[in-house]
Amino acid sequence: MRQVAIIYKHGRSDALQLANELARWMTPLDVRASCQENPEEPGIRSTSAGLTISEQVEAVIVLGGDGTFLSVARSLENRSTPIIGVNLGGLGFLTEVSREMCYHDLREILGGKYDLEERMRLQISILRLQQEIFRQTVLNDVVINKGALARIVDLKATINGRYLTNYRADGLIVATPTGSTAYNLSAGGPILYPTALAIILTPICSFALTNRPIILPADVRVQIELDERAQDVALTCDGQLGCELCPGDRVDIVSSPNPLRLIRAQSTDYFEILRTKLKWGQN
């Protein structure tokens, strides 16, 4: 690698400092690094984080937490540029490289010693009166949920045009394997290996206790239709942006044709990450 972009977390002076230190450290390695602050997240009514990454960049290094990683990943929606995350946040399922190991791991990666994974993404579109009003690609999940004072949401789910069920719940999570350790896990959904090809449907606080999460093949089309009486319901993408939904809206969800290419240090062990982050095997 000869040219990389370093994107650091918005508003974090330690992330800025590390970005500049890494850029200087890469110079003797004959690697040109450009540093850029990730823009502040725009909120629920927006569809773009506004980050511009040069087409000449061979890899993107993200300094921050999983939220920053997800935001930067959206900027690479239709590109094959690989991405790696250095964890400056909390859990860090996506930003797998620790700050303590970043110089060691990045030296290996810049020298070509790394594994490259493809992570499936979901393509989301909202149809209102047969017109598409919103489109977005997500790496983790899309969530349909009610506002703080709203009643239970009624959602009709079909798979490839075949009726699945009606969810009466606080909401519904549609997640990728990568997103299985995010909101899906908190709502009682299953953990999937991140390179698996599947779509997870997990209801949030379902009214019917028998309504359990379900794992579907990656090549299906999931359609979620709101009840005509629905009020105060929103759709969020990767927990960061989205839009408000109206009665009768239909959400179409399919696997994106453009997976995310994720660089992993060869020292990384996914099962060790699970044990460490989820405290498995600890008394």
C-alpha cells in the first residue's frame, strides 16, 4: 500500500493526535497518509454523512468506535476500497485493532500481511404510494420502532412475496451477520459468524411471546408493511440515520450487491473478540 486515508472520530482530540502521529510514522515506510475528521452525524432525516474519500486511496483506516466505523463505511457504499478500524471507543466489534497494537498491526498490514473479508450489507428502500422516498445501504441493521409514547407497532412481514407473519411489538430489527452482535444481540437475537450470508429478523419486545427471531437466506427479499393506523414510527439505519414512516409505508430489504471489504490483521481472532467483549467463560 502506498496511499491511505485516516479518518478519525469527530470531536476527539486524542483521535486527531493519533491520526497525525500515524501519518508521520508512515512517511519512512513510503506510505502517503491523508487525515480527515469524520463529520458529525446528521440525524434521522439525512441520508449521507458528507465524507469524501479520494479514489486514489488504497485503504481506509478508521480511528474511533464502531459508530465512526459504520459512518465511514457508508461513504464507501459503492466502492471496493478496503477498510480497517482502530478501536478508541467501547466494545469495538468492528474496530478490531486495539490502540496498543495499532502500530504493530498496521506495519504488518501496510506490508501486505493481512486477511481480507467481505461482509454482506443490506439495501433498504421505503415505498410510499408506490414511490421510493428513501434508499440507504447498511452494514449492521435497519430498525423499525415506535416513538417513546407510541402504541405497539403492527407490521406485516412477507418474504419473496409470501406472507410470514404480523409482528405486534415495539419494533423490528433486520440485521446482517456483522450486525448480529449489535442491537440484535441486545434484543435476544442470535450471533452469526460475520462472513456468513444471512438475514436476521428479530422482533423488539414482541406482544406474542412465541414470535421468535428467524434467520433467512441472504438472497430473499424482505418486505415490511406498516399498518394503516401506525403513528410515530421511525426507521433507522445502523442506528445513525433514517426517516420517519407513515401509515401504509412499505420497507423493502435485500442483500446489497456491494459487500464491504474489511481488512483484518492476521493476529485477529474473532472468537477471542467474542470472549473478550462478551465476557464469555469468566466467573
